[in-house]
Amino acid sequence: MEIANSFGVETLGLVAGVCLIVAFMPQAWKAFKTHSVNDLSLSAFLLQATGVVLWIIYGVLAGSLALVITNSLCLIIYLCLIILILRYRPKRG
């Protein structure tokens, strides 16, 4: 029964992670297609990426494959958005 509970918890973690990944996909796609990043905050995405890195480390230490996989995918999306922001943000004077 303990294995079933552990499997259920990991499954729940994977589903939650997929929701987070999917939530940022439209924003990333829109920024990529339109090159419009004026409303995106670089500092917010840097902070979120830092938090995701910490979740990955925690997942490794806790032995949670769900945390490692989903947060690694989130990190890829955040890094893509950070690159888009740096590339397409308006140049200052």
C-alpha cells in the first residue's frame, strides 16, 4: 500500500507540474511570434527561474522524479522567455 501511495503522490506532482508548464506556453509562444515583450518583467522571470532551480535541487535531494522533471521543463520555458526578453526588449537611450 505504501508504494501505491508513493505512486499517487508522484502522479499528483507530475500533473501539477504539467499544469505549470502548460500555463506559460501561450506566453512564450506569443512572445516568440510577435517579438513583443514590453509587458514581461525580466526580474520576475529571473526570480521564478531561481526558484525553479531550487525546486530542482530539492527534488533531487528528496528523490522526487516528478519535481525534477516538471521543474526542469519549467526552467527551459523560463530561460526561453528570459532570452526573448533580452533579445526583443526596447533599447534604452
